[in-house]
Amino acid sequence: MSGAIDDATSPSALSDKSAKIFVAGHRGLVGSAIVRKLQALGFTNLVLRGHAELDLTRQNDVESFFTVEKPQFVILAAAKVGGIHANNTYPADFIAVNLQIQTNVIDASYRFGVKKLLFLGSSCIYPKFAPQPIPESALLTGPLEPTNEWYAIAKIAGIKMCQAYRIQYNWDAISGMPTNLYGPHDNFHPENSHVLPALMRRFHEAKVKGAKEVVVWGSGSPLREFLHVDDLADGVVFLMENYGGLEHVNVGSGKEVTIKELAELVKEVVGFEGELVWDSSKPDGTPRKLMDSSKLAGLGWTPKISLKDGLVDTYKWYLENVKQ
Ligand SMILES: NC(=O)c1ccc[n+]([C@@H]2O[C@H](COP(=O)([O-])OP(=O)(O)OC[C@H]3O[C@@H](n4cnc5c(N)ncnc54)[C@H](OP(=O)(O)O)[C@@H]3O)[C@@H](O)[C@H]2O)c1
């Protein structure tokens, strides 16, 4: 690919602070961080609609919204997300709702004159046995992890839709694939949350109760990558300003920690003084999952928030916002 279809420098970069930007999913972990970032940068004309005001699965409502509001830029951070249990229980919802949201928003954005759109996916788009660290080129090279394939297939379709509209219409749609995220507005649900917020909640509750120990499943040896959501938001704005290529772009921290290192750091940040006990009779997940973010680094972007600082910030938000 060459020329405008796969041009690494975007012709429609965000430069005007009064540009009208629709951030879809602005109440979520990712969308709320993108709104904070854009506001901090001085953008004054954000268009925001909660799920209750605008259900993005409804094509007519989405088209009416675009007819009236005519946004110039769109960042698509609305999605139906969930863990393994939710994916297994509601496979139809995970594939249908996500396909509907992204098809409606991407197509309406093109047809109603949006200059540039960024679609957010996730690292689950990659094959279960992709090489580590996972490069963008690993997409569609092998079978997916079966536990979240419904969600992953929808996200892959979103990437392909952006590519197809770029090829057919020369329209500036790009995709970013974040690694595991954490930060303010994360989900701290006791049974239904990712490893980092789950550990934070458990250590906090153990501290409050004066418990002597916290038992964590597995050996603690799997390696994982985490990115603070404010770094992701910074990366998203960077891509909106600087990237106009056909291929999706990984957005990771490039730093791996073992689950054991993570748990010890969370314990320290929370201030739990009891013992951390590993139950190695319980299963570990995949031994290693790291994205290769060298493409984004090559474009000139790197994350800024250390895991320790990010955890301190997240715990502060947890204390102020999650019902104790
Ligand atoms: N969290 C992560 O670690 C992570 C990692 C990689 C990629 N991502 C990607 O980032 C994107 C956002 O994820 P997130 O973690 O921010 O999820 P989230 O916190 O659940 O936020 C998703 C947002 O989408 C909205 N939404 C869902 N269905 C909608 C509908 N039909 N109409 C309008 N709005 C709807 C939700 O509103 P309601 O809550 O009101 O339904 C919510 O505000 C996803 O594409 C996800 O794949 C996330």
C-alpha cells in the first residue's frame, strides 16, 4: 500500500482546539480518560452522550445524532466488555452488540463527513499462540483464545472495517489496540474484575478488617503488561494527530511484571501489612502476554506513568469513589 491509503502521517490531524469531537463511551474506563486528556489539552467542543441518551446499537438513533451534531472527529471507546465468565455466558451479546455499535458508528462517521475516526480494540484480537511480544502482523495468523472469541471476532471486524473504508473511500479511519489497562473508573467488582483492580480491592478489604493474610490463586509466575489509562489516552491523541496508516497499532507499556511482583506492589501501595500467600494448587493463566509496541515507539510515542505511580493514583481514586 502507498500514498494516501497507507500514509503514516495523517492529513486530518487534530489541530483546532474548537474541533467537534465525539468520544463514544465517555463514562467508561477508556472514554473517561480520553475526555480528561482532551480537556487538559484545551479541547472545548466535545460531544458526549451516555448509553441511556444514545444507544449506539440503534442505527436510526445513531444517524439522527450524526445528522444533528455533525462531529468532525470520532473516538470509539464504547463497547460491551467483560471477562471470561461474561463472554461464556453471553456470547450472542458480545458478538452482536459490538458489531452493531462499531458498524453504526464507523459507517455513520464516514457518511456524515467525519474527518478522522479512531477505533479501539484489544489484545484479545491476536491468536492464542501468537509470538511474544505480539506484533501487529500476528493478526489472523492462528486460532483465537476460545474463551473470548465472540468479542475478538467483533473487534477484528472493526479493524477490517476501518481498513476497508480507507481502501474504498480513502477515508481516515485508524485502529488502536491497547494492552491491559488500569486506572480511575476501573471495574472493582468483587467477582467480575481484572487481576489488578481485584488485587487492590482484596488488599484494601484485608487492611480494613485487620486480616492476617491474603491468599492469591496460582504461582504468581505469569508475566503480564499493564498500561495506565491516562497513558493510553495520551497515546490515542498522539495517534489521532500523527498516524494515518492502514494497519492497526499496538498501544502497550512494553514492560512486563510477574503477577507476584504486581501483587507485592499493590500490597505496598494499599498498605496491607499481613502476609501474601500463593495457592499454587490453583491454575495459572497464559505464562506470558506482552504486546510489541515498537511500531508506536517508532512513530515517537512512549508511555510516561510508572506502574508504582499509576497504582498510587488508582488507589486514591478507589478510596474516593468505590463504596467501602
Ligand atoms: N479495560 C481494558 O483493560 C481494556 C484493554 C484493552 C482494550 N480496551 C478497549 O477499550 C474500549 C473501552 O473499554 P473500557 O474498559 O473503557 O470499557 P467500559 O469501562 O465498560 O466502558 C464502555 C463504555 O461503552 C458504553 N456502552 C456500552 N454499550 C453501549 C451502547 N449500546 N450504546 C452506548 N454506549 C455503550 C458503556 O456505557 P454503559 O456502562 O452505560 O453501558 C461504557 O461507558 C473497548 O473497546 C475495549 O476493548 C479495554
